[in-house]
Amino acid sequence: MDASRRIERTAAAWLARRDGGDWSPQAQAELDAWLAERTEHRVALLRLESAWHEAARLKALAAGLAGDQVPARGHWARWAGAMAAADDGAGDAAGIAVANPRPGFAVCDARAATPPPDLRALAFNPRPAARASRWPAGLAAACVLGLAGVVGGFGWQASGREQSTYASARGQVRELVLGDGSQVTLGSDSRLDVSLERGRRRIVLVQGEAIFAVAHDPSRPFEVEAGGRRAVAVGTRYSVRRQADGLRVVVTEGRVRLESAEAGGRPHPAALLTAGSVATAGRDGLLVRALAAGEAERLLEWRQGFLAFDDAPLAEAAAEFNRFNARRLELADPAVAGLRVGGNFRWDNLDGFVGLLEQGFPVRAERHPDRIVLHAR
């Protein structure tokens, strides 16, 4: 389990313990100490608290009660035991004990239990009318896509060459399968130029980021070019991200050779990147970090809809959100830009992220239709 998931589980345990009613000043002091250890701890607890309150779970437990009443702790368990006894005929006028219908629920006799609420008058919203089945259209679409794949594959085998361009809109993640069987996950606002030949597979990342799961073929190296560099693999899984002055390569499986892509100019020394390597190349040279496999994978969680930060400056987090959202996050003060954040956040929930910042940090948000500006508070 990686660090972010351990933090979230610990935060959930603290929240459950605090809500359980057995809460003391000593427990509060322990929680305060845990929150003070790392920024990620505070963010995780704030996020879980927000979801906890929005769920309005107590309202569901109070179904059938008058007004805003909430049943006392354990009442539903007693009602469950009483109703099970009545259904089984096990409870009689003498109050015979019954078998526990569900492990973990208290068992009582039917006479002693508080009468359950009368839910017969409870009305639910009508179920929307069933929509006409669309499986014939879906089946036709699948057949068309399958036929296109067969035709494309036949064309590749016949000509030995494929020239394609793929692009994604801002906020869109696309899954692609190239003619050689390699799989590509194209990130937000990205573009690839693909050239597959019998002796070479060449990909030019024009902008954005992409993850490549390379089909094994030692006779044709798989090359991804960006920012004057070339990331070459035979069979592996890695991502390439084009940045303002270079690129970033994250290797999660296999090995990648990072070398110069431009014929002219000063050549860059080649570097061999193994699984867990994160290489950042730019005008100032090449920086390679070695991470655990799970930590390297966290950098690619955008493909599941998340952005992961580990004690990162808020300026960096804002730039990441801006890659995926048309509504921009702007930082008005240097003090705000330097705040450190950590945790996993949905990149399509900018408002939720800003709300957490307002709760846990000294910031004030100024909201506009096209942007959110953060000021020091």
C-alpha cells in the first residue's frame, strides 16, 4: 500500500473514532499531533469530513421518524432483532430469546424492543421510465470498430507503414491501440504524430503527455521524441510528458534509453532508465530520481481521474489542475503559491479542491466563470 492510501485509511480511522462518541481530550491531542506532522494528513481529514457531511447519513437512519429526530445508537439493531423474531415465530408471550439474525447485531425479545417506525406511508420518487434498449446500435458500432481494426491491421501488414495523428481535448483522456498492438493513453490537451515502419516505430509527442504500453518487438525499437530528446524502448511501459523546456519520462516497467533526438547541435549523453525512474530533461541538463514502483505509478494516476501531490507547492498543483480544466486556478499572492499540499484529488473537481484549501489553509477564493483566484487570508 502506498503512502497516500495509508494516510487516507488513518484519516478515516480518526474520523470514525471521533464520530463514535468515545472521544476524550487525550484523543483530540493525539489527532492534533497527527495532523501537525504533514500537510497530507490535514488534507485527507478535510476531504473525508466533507464527504461525510455531504452524505447526510443520519437522515437515512431517521426514515419514518417525526421531525428531525435521529434514532438512538443501537435502535435499528434492536428493531431488526425484534422483527426477525416475529417473522420466525420465535418470540412468544414469555419473551423467549431468538437466534441472532445477523452477526454483530444485538438480539432482544420482541416485547422489550422499541416499536419500529411505520414506513408504510414512506414515498419514494418515481423510477424514471425505462429507456428503449440501444444494444442494436451499440452492436453495430462495435462491429464497425472491429472491422476498422481488421482493415487497419491488414493495411499495416500489407504496406508495412502507418502514418497517423491523434489528439485529445482539454479534460479528455483517450485510450488508443496502434497498428503494432502498442497501447497509448493520451492525456489532456495532447497530440501525437505516429509513424510505424517495418524497421522503426517513431512517435512524436507534439504537446501534452502520453503513457505507452509497448508491444514487444526487438527488431523495431519504439521511439518517442519530445523536446529534443528521444525515449527508446523495446518492450516496456512508460510515460512521456512534454514541458516548457524539455520533457519528463516516468518508467513503471522495463527499461528506457533516453538520448538525443536532434541531429544538429550539442548531443546529450544517453541515460538508461529502469522501472521506478523519473527523468526530467531541460536546458539545465538531466535529473533522474529513483522511486518505488508505487510512487512512480502515482504520477500517472491522471488516467484514472486523479492528481497526486506529495508535499508539493500549491503553484505546482495549480499548474496540474490547469492542464485538465478550462476554468483556470490562479494564485494572486506569492505566499499562497508557496503553500504545500499533499494527497489525491480528482482533476475534474476544481471546486472541491478549492473548498478544501479554504477550510485548511489561510486562503480566500475569488470565483469567476472562467477562473478561480486564490488570495492570502
